Amino acid sequence: MKIKFAFAVNNDGLFQKTHFGDAEKYFIYQLKENKISFEQEVSNSFKNVDEKIKHGSKKKGQSIIALLKAKEVNVLVSPQFGKNVKLINAHFIPVIVSEENPDLIIETLVKHISDINEELENKSGEYMIFTIKDGIMKPAIKKLNR
């Protein structure tokens, strides 16, 4: 199974404490031969869609979902997910990270790729939410804005 990741980063290429949909851009990575390799950078042109009406709007969430599905992404990586996490979670595996540096997260994702692969193969929608902290990936225990 092809596994592609979208990392929500700022203009410096680092994770910042913001919701996935509020990122400046997304770094797209792909798993190939047990290595996660950078594929492309995608600007988040939907960052401010419908935000004047309501933060975390469904229209914004659906726009970002369409963008990333077109890139064949199936795992989203960010320090935070907002109220659209339930909408996102129907299409992607969300991974919440506590590190700022994407390179450290890549190492952990490679170590735990079998968990991600198993989740993608066994479900379609309502994916488990994972967290990565101190190099360890595990399922999230708390409910996230559902």
C-alpha cells in the first residue's frame, strides 16, 4: 500500500503550535522501501477560506481534504487538529506531534510504519488518531474536539 504523509509546517519548514488547516504549507512525503522521502511542497491556499464567518469552517476542511486527496496523501501530521478532526479522520490518519523538527518525526514514523499500515489496511474512515512524543508513537487516548 502506498503511504503518503502531509506535514503541516510554517514558512521555515518547522511544525508550529497551530491547527493543521492553519499551516502555511504542507510538506508531502512518501514511504518507499522503508524510507520516508520528501516529494513536494504544497502551499496552503485554503488557510483563510471561510474563516471570517467561522474558524474551522467545514468549507475550509473540505477544501484541504480535496487538495490532499488529489496528492494521494493518507496520513496528516501536525501539532494540533481543530474542530474538523472528525471530518479529516474520515479520510486520513491524524498524527499529533510534540516536536518542532520534521526530521525527528520521520524517524519515529519509520519505526512505527507497521502500525500506520495496519490502520490503513483494516479501516476506511474513522481512523485511529496517533500521537508522537519523545520518539514514541501511540494511539491518542483523549477525545479531540469531536
